[in-house]
Amino acid sequence: MAIGNVADPGINSGKNTFLKASPNGLLMDNSSVLPTMPRRTAYLYCSDGTNYYRLGYAQNGVSEIGPWLETLDTGTVNNTYQTTFRNGMDFGLNPGSMIFLMVKNANTSTAPLPTLNVNGLGPKRILRYGYHALAPGDLVPNAYALLIYDGNYWELLKPQTINGTVTGVTASAPLVSSGRPTPNLTCPTCAITLRGTTGIIGGTSLTAGSCSNGSVSVNGATVGHPVSVSAADGSLPNPLIILSAAVTSSNVVTVQLCAAAPVTPGAETYNVATQ
């Protein structure tokens, strides 16, 4: 049985004309509803004695054809996804092709790299966020994955995982994140402040030119790096005292009180900071 465009009121008539085919009591395309065919199309049907079937592709449901195409994953558990459209992607893969894929198995790792093979056109890598590898669990069973083909890869537009949340970072330069669910943060050019507090220094009389000193362990302190020092209670030093500090050996900062004239410096602890 062939049906085609034999009733046409004209292109500029403002009317849509459809043809209806009578299957003589048999089902058509496995449906009890008589199909209507838009004008300027023709289909060839063949009967097996029980039903009529359109030769060529079997149609998807109407809800599965539109600006985006809905399809089911039939791939395996090893991060290999595949699907086949009966119709709707006869044009092949082109940049901008977009589909909703109902996932069968979750992606478990980035190795092997998850791929999607549509209509046997070859496996293409699935990436996210502009050529970044998927995180495990970005594709989960029974959830739609929205993908768009960019000409080389399938870009996942709605990954199921999110990047980890950083609750507190202090830095003086841009941070670099690994981009994984729990990111590792590095700051190669950041200035990291190393701190420590001395024991009590002073409390005994000094003659002019003599000094009193004390040391504190500061892990990471490096000889030659600058050191700042101040009294832990915030007080200013006696005007006759010269207060200084330096990294005198690896991981050790020494604080020194030197007298410009006879004086007894107060007994204080001192805070130090270096980089």
C-alpha cells in the first residue's frame, strides 16, 4: 500500500491538508489510531497479513522528536555508552546536535574515558565544562543527561556531581584548583606567613651595647627571609632598647634586645612573623 500527496489546496491557501489511510481493519505501525501524513510526503507500507508497517525506519513517538531528541542508552557498564535513533538523526552528527540520553549505567571513573556512540557513527568522548574529564558519577542511571555535540566531543551540560566547596582561603595570588569533587588548592606565588612566639626575654639590667636574646622554633623559616617582631602585649619597646629579629638557622628565629644606654628592659614575650 502506498500513500502520498494527492490532495493539495495549494501552497498559499492557508490550509493544512493531511491524507488518511484506511488499513481495512488492520493495525498500522502497531497502532489502532489511523495515521495522518503531512502533505508533500509519501510512505510505502507493507502488510504481513496482520498489520501494516512503514518500510524503512520505525518512527519514534511524537514526544521524542523536536528541537532535542530523547533516546535510551544501550551501552555497557565500562563507561561505554551507545544509542541508536530509529529516525530523527538521519543527518548524522553535526556541531550543535543535542540529545537527552536516559543513562543505563553510571560512569565509574575517568579511565577508560567515557564515550558515546550514536547510530554507529563512532565513539566520541564525553566531556564537561569545556574539555574537562567527567568526574565519577556525572552520569547516573535513570537520569537524563543533556549532551551537545561540538564537532569533536559530546559536552555534558548537566553533570550530576558538583565541585567541592572551599569554606576559607586566604591568598595574595590566584588559586589553582584540581577541579575534582574535593578540589586540591595550590597557590604557587602566594606569600605564606609563618608565625611564632618567644619565651620571656628581658627583665635584667643591660649596659650600653649589651644585648639580651631568645629564640623560637618556626617551622619553614628560612635564613635570609625578612622577620617582623613586636611585644606580645602590644607595648612599644623602651626608647633605649633596639629591638630586632632574624632567622638565624633553618626553622629558628632569634629576637634580640640591645641597650643604647644602661637600661633594664621589661620581661616580655615577643611575636615573630616571617615568610
